[in-house]
Amino acid sequence: QVQLVESGGGLVRAGGSLRLSCAASGSIFGIPAMGWYRQAPGKPRELVATSTSGGSTTYSDSVKGRFTISRGNAKPTVYLQMNSLKPEDTAVYFCHFATGLGDYWGQGTQVTVSS
């Protein structure tokens, strides 16, 4: 059974940085598409960044130029480097893997940016 385990969330002041990590346990066949989503209180979950199996990346307009998604070289791992954080980035961040056999979600990690 595949599980995604996230780490790296926390409390940071505006302008600071955090790096989120998400690693898969269990067997994932092939190279999954990977992504990060976030959900703020009272708002729907929104896409933050994606990395396709071919290595292409996309970002939401709200984080473009500040966040960077990248993949690990060993077991399926995805990172989100977040720089120049703003209070509006405060949310629970979820990682997501999409494979031919199904989709997997992390449990979420809280990111809080104080002004």
C-alpha cells in the first residue's frame, strides 16, 4: 500500500522560506506526475505546482517566481521550495502523486506565515 508522508511545514514570518518534502512508502510503478495543493480555511483546495513524469513544471500565478517544485533522485519524492512567503500562503499543503494505477495524497502539513 502506498502512503505519502509530508514534512517541512511550520510557522514563518512574511518574507521567509520553507521547504516541504513528500516521500512515498510502498511500491509505485512508473514515474508518477507529482504536485502540491493547498487549502486555506473556508476555501477550496487549489493547485500550487505540478511536475509531470517528463519533468515539465507548472505553477499557479499566485506562487510563480517564489515557489519551486522539484523531484528527488532516489525513491519517489517531491519537494516544494517556498521563498518570499506571504500571509496569504497560509494553508494546509498536500502532496499528490498520479499514477496509472491510482492517485495518492499526503496527509497535509500546515504552513503558517505571520505578518
